[in-house]
Amino acid sequence: MHGAHEFLSALTIVLGVAAVTTLLFQRLHQPVVLGYILAGLIIGPHVPLPLIANRDVVATLSELGVIMLMFGLGLEFSIGKLFRAAPTAGVTAVIQCSVMMLLGFVTGRLLGWTTMESIFVGAVIAISSTTIIAKAFDEQKIQGKVRDLVVAILIVEDLIAVLLMALLTGVSSGSGLSATDLAITVAELAGFLVLLVVVGLFVVPRAMRMVVRVGRPETTIIASIAVCFGVSLLALEFGYSVALGAFVAGMLVAESGEARQIEPLVNPVRDVFAAVFFVSVGMMIDPMTLVDHWFAVVVLTIVVIVGKIVSVSIGAFLVGTGTRTSVAAGMSLAQIGEFSFIIAGLGLTLGAIGDFLYPVAVAVSAVTTLTTPWLIKLSGRAGQFVDRKLPGPMQTFVGFYEGWIERLRARRDAASIIRRVVRILMLDVVAVATVVIAVSLSFEDLIELLAVHLELDRSVGRIVIAVVGGAFALPFCVGILLSTRRLATVLADTVVPRSGSARDLDLGQAPRGVLTAALQLAGVLIAGLPLVALTTPFLPGFTAAAVLGAALVVLAILFWRMARHLHGHVRAASHVILEALAAQSSADSAHAADAHAATDPLLPGLTSWEQVELPPDARAVGRSLASLELRGTTGATVLAIRRDGHGIVAPDKNDPLRAGDVLAIAGSRDAIEGAIAILRGT
């Protein structure tokens, strides 16, 4: 009875205090997660208040909270969603997680933490909070492209987080892993996941469909949670975390197609245990530890906010979402949350990190949770500000890039070539990572081998091994550059086809050249960042980051030269468009050729433009392009204006528009439609 009394007492204190604090935070319009954490701080052992819950009991209950949280995430995930999100959100999530893991590792090492602690720091700050973002979006009524993109990124991030936890569990469980041990660990993890998913897909979806057809809610929820706990226990028996098993269980249940019926039944149970989990997080915060490590909290908070805004914005822009949407997505994802606590708790359980890291992670999460609503509110202005400050050649490139990517998505004739090149690229990345990690983990053994058999000095042996290892990795690094170049060329040729005859003037050279340079730069980023994040802990200093940085600088210089060439090409194209508009407005306009028909053959790659005439009652009359924020709001570019029989190329953004002006607007289809709506006031 004593155990039952302690259990009931702890649960009463946890839920009672949590109810009061969450009610307070709801009145203050703050995330309830912070209320749960405050409740944990109040009833924890580090604050001198009479309310103290049994820490062991709460820890046991919080484990159930982790399982239910991960099961709920798995229910929202499906293999179909992953494939749909891969080309856009998947690329963005990979770039963001790679950058943050690298920044976290570097920051941890600079703060004097161990290699394993620094690896966990990178994982802790890599994943954004689904709970916090969903709450902020609902409160601010964020809809449309930004919400769709952010939600898709979070889906991929959740999967990355689960894989990270599985890998960290395997790596942290063994001390002094060799190359063979690491290969075995990764192979065992892959085999376990494949076997679990394959067998589960044959059994769980069919079973859940049968249960749901019974039509009894209590049977459905009991069966769902039984699957959740059963798969979690199976993962634990194989040496992996219960979080991994719970996520896979949720995913398998979702594949039954009955997630809409199951989620409303599971959510109340999940919310109760999730509350206990977040309260347990607060109980582990020692205010004195935060005082001792305040500098780390400040530094990591800055790294999270700045790193996520920049990495997500760049990644989202590269997949063609436009400047404003990309910046808005970056500012929405600039926080850490529930996964950070789970990963930090995993590190504590495995003994891989010090006790100080958990409260530091919670403090960073709390600060970034408070800043998230403000960042989301400012994201629109921030996107417009970034667009205004871009140099002229970059503004020209941005104006066409989204339209090019839009066309690329509509073309499927190059899909087979793209898949083949991507497979080769992935093999090169895996080969480089394998060589680097294998040489690093076997470094001391190889030195000893050279010293014994060849009688080489240890310092000379280090140089020899480094040179030989570099020689093995170099062909694959060159292969990455060649594969990304080939892929970029294929994609650019698909969007801007080359002229049929070698004797013909290639009028699409400028747009094709800058698109090729941009896509290769994107390809090197997408392939190189995960590679650098993976290999940096195994290399001295920041060798991998320096190599990638050098390659990116060279490619960026090439891209800038191509962007300037495109800028000049677009100015020349604007003159051609003006001549076509003048022909339409001439006295014999009934016989004049259509402006598009006249310009399209001369402007390959720049044909996504429309002409808009401003009526006297248009909203834009009397206002400048700068005050309308046309580019920053829609992503469209005004190439030229036909006014009173005269043409204006690259119009002054501060010059007021007049009734009767005919504007030539370029951009993606959505951008052009948005610009027309703003100009005409519809």
C-alpha cells in the first residue's frame, strides 16, 4: 500500500500543480509547455517549497509520456507523406539539421565539453518543436504556403530525430568503438528497423483495420496502445530506446488508414502523460546549475535562433519557395522543444553527457519558445527587408529562380537520369564518410602497425596515414563535384533547352548558366553538409568544414559571375519586351503580333512574364513599387513599364505608377497572379 500511496500522491501533486500553472499560462497567452516545466520546477527537489513529488515515481510516469508523445508523432507520419515532402521539405530539413548538428558540435567543443557531449548538443539543437509551432500557428492563424512548408519540414525532422536517437544509443553504449564496431552498430540498427517495419507492415495495419471495424472505441484505443507499448518493449529488448519503438508503432498504425479514427481516442491519454513528462523535465532543473552555465545558455540560444533562421531560409529558397516564404519558414522553426528533452534525457540515461546539459537544454528551449511567436509575427517584414537589401544581380536571379523550379517540377522526362545521378552521388558521400570514419577510428592502430613493421617514427606515421586516407577519399570527393555538376546540367537543360543547331545563337546561355551554377551550389550543400556534420567529430580541428567551405566559395564566385551575366541579359530582354508592347499599342495593333509570340523565341528561359495595364481605379496608381512591396510580398519582378508611348527598363522603385501604365511582370505563376492582385487592388 505504501507504493500505491506514493504513486497516487505524486500523480496528484504533478497534475494539480500542472493544472494551475497551465491555466495561468493560457491566460497570459503563453505556451502551456512552459507551464508544465514551471510546475516541475515548483514541485522539484531544487526549490524550497513544501510541495515535493517523489522523483522516481514521476520519472517512471514520464517514460510513459515519452512513449505516448512519440506514438502520437508516429500517427501523424506516413511513408506517403515522406515521399511527398522529400523534394522540398526533405531537402530543407536535411540542410537545417546538418548545419545545426555541426554548429552544436563546434559550440560544445569551444565551451570545453567532451566530444560525446558536443555530439549530443548538436542533436539537441537540431530538431524544432512541433508542439510549440502548432500552437503559435493556431494563435496567429498562419495558413497557406508557409504553414504547409513548415509542417512538412517538421515531419522530416521527426524522422531524422528518431534516427539520431537510434544512432546515439548504439554509439554511446560502447566505449572506444572501432571502425568494425561502428559498422556493426549501424548495420544492426538498419537491420532491426527494416525487419520491424517490413514485418509490422504485414501485421499491424491489417490488425488495426479489423479492430476499427468492430466499431467500439474502447477496443480501438486499447488495441492501439497495446501495439504502442508492445513495439516499444521490443525496441528496448534489442537495446534501442522506447522512443524509437513508439514512433515506429505509431507509423505502422497510421499505415492502416484509420489514423483519423484512432487519433481522437489516443490524444487525451497522450496529453495526460505528456504533461507528466514535461513536469518531470522541470523537476530536473537546478537553478544553481543554470547560474553556473548561464553563458552556455546564452550562446546556444543565439546559435539556435540565428542558425535555424539562416539554414532553413537557405534550404527553403534552394527548393524554390521564394524569399519571403523561406525567411518566414526559418523564423518559424527557430526553437527547440520536446525532442531536445528526449535526446538530452537519453544522453543522461546512457551516461554520455554530464548532468548540467539537461537543464541547459531546457533553458534554451524555454527562451526560444518565448521568442517564437514574436519571430513569426516579424517574419513578413523580415522577408521583405532581405529582398530589398539583395544586390541587383541577386534580385534578378531571385525573380526567375522560383519560376524555373516550378517548371522543373512540371517536367518528368529527366526523372530517370536524375535518379541515377542521385544514386551515384549518395554512394560517393557514403564512401567518403566510410573512409574518414574508418581511418579515424583505426588511426592509433595503424600508427602502431607502421612503427612495428616499417620502423617509422610516430609523427611520420601520422602524416603517412593522413595522406593515404586523403588519397582514398579524394576520388570520391571529386566524384561528388562531378555528379552535382552533371545533375545541375541535366536539370538546367530541362528548364532551358539548348538550341537545335550548333550554328544558331544560344539565347538561353545566360539563364541556363546561372541555373546550372545555382543547382550545383545547392547540390554540394545538400551532399556536403550531412557529410561534414557526420565526419567532423572524427577529424582534427574543422578540416571537413574547411574543405566544404573552400568548395562553396569557388562555386559561389562562379554563381555570382553567372548572376551578373543574367542581369545584363534581362536588361536586354526588357528592351525586346518593350518593343513588343509598343507594337501592340501602335495604330495597326489589330495586325500586330502578340507580345509573347514575338518575344518567346528570343528569350528562352525568361518567358514567364505577363503584361498588366493599370486602370484609373487601380490600387497601385499613385504608389511606387517600393511602397507596394511587390517583390518582397509576391516574389514577382517588374521588368519594364510602357508609359505614354515611351519605355522604361529597370524602373525606379520610388517612381509613382500612373493610370494606363503597362507593366511587364516576370516570376512564377503564383508570383505573377499575386502581383496582379496587388496592382489592381483585388
